[in-house]
Amino acid sequence: MSEESMDETTDAVNPLDHMSRTVELGGGFPVRHISPSQLNTMSTCGMVWYFSYVEGWKVPPGFAAHQGSGVHAGAEMNFSQKVESRVDVRASDIVDASVAGYDERLERDGVSAMEDSGRSVKDQEGSYRDSTAQAAAVFASDIAPKIQPVMVEKTIEAPLTGVGVEGLVILGTVDVISEFDLHTPEDERRLIRDLKTSGRYWSQHDVDTMLQLGFYEVLYRALHGKPSEGGVIDLVNVIRKKTKVNIAAKEFTTVLDDAACSQTLWRLRNMVNAIKAGVFVPADPGHWKCTPKWCGYYDKCPAVRNRYRAIIDMGGK
Ligand code: SF4
């Protein structure tokens, strides 16, 4: 294609014209806080962070995310009362709260979904509601009894100093901080826990390298002035195979030491410097998330092959 015809195409149909402006850093940094999910997003794809936090484009979650939020709602209801009672509520109550959570988030946030393997969006909605109930039942029987929470949904904030952005904080909400050992309640050792509902199998390596738990450890130390005893991922695996759904629980523990904290802080500093410079490194185009199915920004993104020639000007950088 000649340069002239490329320019014509761009002028006529390029949907990215609105991006031809500078990243608004005047008067401050684009965000007031950085959360674990932001750090995670930036590490996977800087362009997703840019679209979300600079442009403010929000993409509704998919059904799988609503399923996770539903199970999370049931777990939160149970653990909030268990801090004092030290007893789980009935499994059926956890299931009901989880399904209600799924419906509530679906109603509130909408859903990103398309027909999948011949199944309509309506069918998928019903199927994920059912699997939310099944996953919540597995949580109630296999995970909840092993945990004595001390704090639930604890939001912790700490200043992020030394990065040249005044007032910037790191902030995260830890699902559960639990007793280290159910049989020694007077013991002051604590574990940082996160509940995941996932459609794929996890390995120990996944947990040992995840940024989220290291981030929580930094926040935990800021709050308590001492380290935790480690991190735990309480996983509910929801594996879909055609019309069948297999659900199982698994627990992974990992060390959260000084190295986990320094990794987190180094990456936070790096992220802040990148944002200040207007550098948003896109995901590798071969990454599974960098596809129309998994990335809600795919149609708008200049970092992938699209039928539009993308021109992006972020502050002349
Ligand atoms: S299409 Fe790929 S590079 Fe672009 S925002 Fe999505 S994941 Fe990132």
C-alpha cells in the first residue's frame, strides 16, 4: 500500500484518532493509588493499563470473573462472621450468598460475552450460575473449615515514597488474614490468603511467582511492622469440558520473604517511571490474553494487527 493510500485509510476510518493526544500528566500522576491488580495489569500489558487508567475505558467482566466474584461474596459472608463465632455458617447459606453475588455483579457490571462453541450468551449465563453454586459448595466443604480468619477484606494503604510522585500510595484489600494454626488460636502468627476461582490448573510455580501476594506482604508489613508467616492461595478449580464441569479445591502455600517485598517495590518503582515517561509496553502478540476473545481493547489497540493502521501519539514519546 502506498503512503498516500495508507494516509487516506487512516483519515477515513481510523478509530484511534481520539488517542492522538498526550497522556495527561499535567497537574499530577494519572492515578492516586496503585493496587495489586494495576501492577499485575501493567506487567502483563501496559496498553491495558493505559486504556483503563488513562483513557478510563472500562470493559465489563466475562462470566468466569462474575463466577469468581460470586464465590468470593459467599466466602466473605461466611468469614466475616467467623472472625468472632469461629464457626462456619451452613453450606447452603454460602451457596445462596454466592449465587446472589453472581447475579448482583451481572446486573451491576454487565458482561462481555459472545456465543461460544454454539452456546448462546443466555445459556452461558445459566451454566455459570450453576457452576457458581457448585464451586461455592466445594468452598464450603473443602476450604472454609480449614481457615480461621482474623481479618476479612482488610484494605491497607501505605505511602509509596522515593518515586517522585507526591501523595502516591499503594493500596490493596486482602481477602483474609488468618491464624497460622487452627489449633493454637493464641498464637500471633498470621497467613495472608487469597481465594481464587479459576478455569485452569495452577502450579506451585504460578503461586511462587505471583505478584499479588508479594504486594500484600508489603502492605502487611506496613500495617503490622513485621512479616507474615507466608501466603496461601485457596483455589477452587472449575474446569469446563464441553457440557461437563469438574470442580475441586486445592491449597498452595508460598514464602513471602524480603525478596518478595523488594521485587514488589522494584516493580512499583519501574511502573511509576514508565507511566511518567508515557511508556506502556504491550503484551507479546502471541500471549493468550492478546486475542479478541480475551482482550476487550483488541479492536482499539494499535499494538496488534488490525485492519486499521493505528497512529498513536502519547506525548511525542
Ligand atoms: S490487544 Fe494485546 S497489546 Fe493490545 S491492549 Fe489487548 S492485550 Fe494489550
